[in-house]
Amino acid sequence: MEKKPVSSKRRRLDNLEQMIPYLFALGCARTWMTLTFAAPSGLSLELPFDPHTVFDYAYAGFGIAATLLARRIVPLNAHRWARFGSLVAMLAASLCLIAAPEFPSAAVPLATAGALLGAFGFCAILLMFNEAIVPLSLIRIALFTAASRFIAVPMTYLCQGLAGTRFALVLVLLPLLSLGCLALAFRSLPERERVVRPYPKFSYPWKPLAVLCIYAFAYGMRTAQLPEGAGVHSSLSTALVMGTFFVVVYFFSDRFSVSALFRSPLLLMVCGVLLIPAEGVLGTTAAGYLISMGMTLMSLLISLLFYDLSKRMGIAIVAFTGIMRVNTLFTLWGAGCTDLLGRTSLDEGTQSILVSAAVVMLVLASTLMLLSEKDLASRWGIKLLETENLASDSLRAEAIDERCDAVSASCHLSPREDEICRLIASGKTNQQIERELFIASGTLKAHIQHIYVKCDVHSRKELIALCGGE
């Protein structure tokens, strides 16, 4: 078989219609969460507590539970209870929040139940979205996720202008649209990508998670001073940073290393903090937007690290991303620290200086910890920071995958042989394949010999070349 050259420019423009189900699966879910808990302007609730706080604690708890139980519950998309349960939970949460203003005597239990049910449903949808998107190349994951978070912003602003029955109808339709699009996205994947194999024991990469939590804590310290339109939910600051990220990665990702991209949240955060002393002149807008954009971008980039690790190690993405929900707690705790500081006898100027200094030190320390760690690759297998050209690497991986499809079909490889062939083409060693597939060395060698015979090759090098690898 002769390897066909592929134009990277043409491939970058190909198959963008794949984005549509992912776009609205995540976009509708984020819009629903913003309208119900993050910025519920259409719900006139008078409660002695903030349902968003209950939502955040429950959301983090469900995420941690998903990570601990990942081996038993994945793939979530293949379980009817996960899809049906998340849909029912979000619909029930919507109905509870809609009914709360109509029944003041039951408003507290209705809002509490709505927050708990909403947290479960929203967490489940995000984890199922992670499962559906992880088989794609990293550049598509980055672009599709950024576009989904971007589209949620105009959807949110359009829905916030509704009231009464129309607003209630939106809160019911959004979960239905999200789950429907998620099902389409998952079904569009090849059959081999829908099954999650047993995965080996692994050491959780806690340092990237710690970086995200430190950023969340620093962001939380400034949440009380954020201007209108800023925040990590579906806000204008999110649209600005996600839109810019999409354009930069799509058009210019071949001109800088990924490690440079990971420095950009630090730059945004520090610039935002440095503008805090000038808020008396400039107002809170510039500082608030930059800090929010830095936090939003870092959350996306840390997610990419976990996607990369999941793809390299063959570990279910839920095992990594579930516990990422704990960052919401650090945002709450950061806000709590600022509240405690506000109750002291210190004047407002001193408090502002202390908060600014704390935020700068936190983000500097965490970013340096992430970028300077040599064992991210050796200990955990995280190699994304070493990538010089994300577009080129991702497109090469897509080309290899397409070539393996052709080889598998023309040579009539069995499902197991197809799986091994792809792992060899991606550069995995025999020892890595044995650990990932849980097979003995002799069994693997027998499969490889069968692949050689069917593909009419005589060595590993010839097989890799046949599949478009290097």
C-alpha cells in the first residue's frame, strides 16, 4: 500500500461539521447551569442561602465519587442509567427552581433539592462529554471545547432576556438538547472507541490538579470584586478568552510550543492583579476581566493535560477529570478568605494590597511548579508540554488513525489485531501494549506475527511505515 501525502492545511479545514454535536452538547449544558445557578437572573428566589454554594459542594462531591468509582461506572455513555439519570436530574432541578417562587413555604427544600439534583445531572453530562470527545485528536479537543464554551455565552444572554413561561420552557429544553447532541456525538465515534478497556493502576497526577486549585483559590479571592460580565461561567470574559483561544490554536498553533500557551494564564492573572491598585482610576473592569480570563484559560489547559494523559496511557478520562470538579471548592474557600479579611480592622487599601500579593504569589508558584516539573512525563506520562507543534502532531495522529482504518479493512485484521496494530503505529513498545491490554508477552507476540502475515510485512519498522507512522 502506498502512503498518500496529506495536506495539513486542507486537513485542518476538513470535517469541522464534527464539531456541531459537541458544540451544543456542552454549550447547552453550560447555558443551563448559568441560568439556574451561576447567574439566575430569570429566577426570583428569596432564600436565606445561596443555592449556587450548595450546587458547588455537591458538584465537587459527585466529581470525586466519579473518580473513585471510575472502574465500575465507565463508559458512562454506554449506561442508560447515566443518560436517563442525568436528564431526569436536570429536568427535576429545573422544575424545583421554577416552583420555588410559587411556593414560598417550600422554597428552601425545593431550592436545596434543585441544587443537589442539578449538580448530579450537570456533573454527569460533563463527564459523558469528556468520554465522547477524548478519542479525537488533541487539537480537535481544544478547538471543540473552546467553541462549545464560547457558544454558551450568546445562548445565555439570549435566554436571560426571557421571563415567565418562556424562561421555564428554556430550562426544560436545554437539558433535552444537551443530552440529544451528546448521544449523537458518541454514536459518531467508531465502535472501537465506545468501549473503555480495563486500565492499569496509575499514580494520580496531582500537580496539574494542584495548579488548577491554586488558580481557583486565587480567583475566588477576587470574586466579590468582579464586574458585570466577568466570571468563569458563561460570561463575556469567557467568550473573549475562548474566542481568542480558538483563533490562535486554529491558525497559529504551528508557530509556538504548547508550553508557551501554558504561560498565558499566568500573564493574564498577573496583569489583572497589577491593575488592582489602579481600580480607583480605571475601575474594576480591566482587572476583573483579566483575572477571570486567566482562570478560565487555565481550566481548559489543565483539561488538555488530562486528555493527553488519558490518550497516552489508555486510562478512562473520567478517572482524571472527575476530581477536577474540586476546584469549585477552592473558589469558594478563596472567597471566604477575602470575607474573613474584610472583617478585620485593616483599612480597605491594605486589604487590597494583601489580596493582590497573595494572588500573585499563588499563581507564580503554581505555574512555575507546572512548567518546571521534569517528572510530569517520566512519572505520569504527561508529554503535552514538550509538544512543539500541536497542529502537526495532532494531524499526524489523525493521518495514522485513518491509515490504520484502511490497513485493517484491506488486510482483514481481527478487532484485537486492529487494536495492537494501532498501538504499534502510535509508537508503543511491547511492554506498554501488554500493560494497556492486559495480555501476556507470548500472546502479544503471536498477535504481532499474525498481523505481519496478513499485512505482508516482515518487521515492526515495515508495519509502522505501512500505517503512516515514523
